[in-house]
Amino acid sequence: MSKEYLMTQEGLQKLENELEYLKIVRRKEVAEKIKEALSFGDISENAEYDEAKNEQADLEKRIAKLENMVRNAILIDESQVTTDEINVGCRVRLLEVDEKEETEYMIVGATEADPFDQKISNESPVGMALIGKKVGDVVDIVVPDGIVKYQVLSIER
């Protein structure tokens, strides 16, 4: 059985856009590199050819991975996401109790996680600890630096 990939509509669209770009634009670029490298003659000692073929293999691997992810995507029905408790698809505002600092995260499936964009995976330590919590709950989360205590301030869609 194939792995299922939990994601939002936005995350699926992002994957589909990347897949289209790789198939339409990048494949042509890599094919041109191979063609150019072949024009140099003997391929047995042609570093440009080897590099282009390796790039092609990496590209085809990425395309296959994205096709599998799109094919096995399980969309989060955002209209069904409630704000009663934290779940995938929720945006949560938290207070780090000890530091008195607020932070906001969106809980997403693992394929969409992007900590730099405040999107954390439901499979990450923080995401797993927050799932099921309600406004007002205080949760201790084990992180590499120790334990962080968060209070849930709000849950939104």
C-alpha cells in the first residue's frame, strides 16, 4: 500500500505547480545540456555529459516522487476543520509561558511543513503535542533544548 500524504488544497496546488514546472521547463533544460555535452564528442571522458545525465536522473527521481505524492494526496477538507481543538488545518496562536512570547503556527501534513513560513507538521514533536488541545490548555513540549511550556491562546481555520 502506498503512503498517503495529508495536505491542504494550497499544499497540493504547490506540488502540482512544481511538478508542471519540472516536466515542462526543467526537462527541456536538462535535455539541452545533454545534447550540448554530446556535441563535445567522446562521452567516455566527458564530465559535462556525466553531470547532465546525473542531473537528469535526479530530476526524474523528483518528478516520480511528486507524481506519487499528488496521486496519494489526502486533502484536508478545510470546511470540516473545527476550532474546538487543534487539528491539521488549524492556525494556532500560542504563548511560550516562560518567555512570555507569542507565536503562531499552522498545523499541516508533513509534506507541507515549512518552519520558516510558520507551518509545522502534525508529525513533528510540537505538532503532535498540540493536536487535540483546546484554548486555555497548557502543554509541555520536549524540544532539543529541553521542555517548552505553551499555552493555547486561539485556534482558527
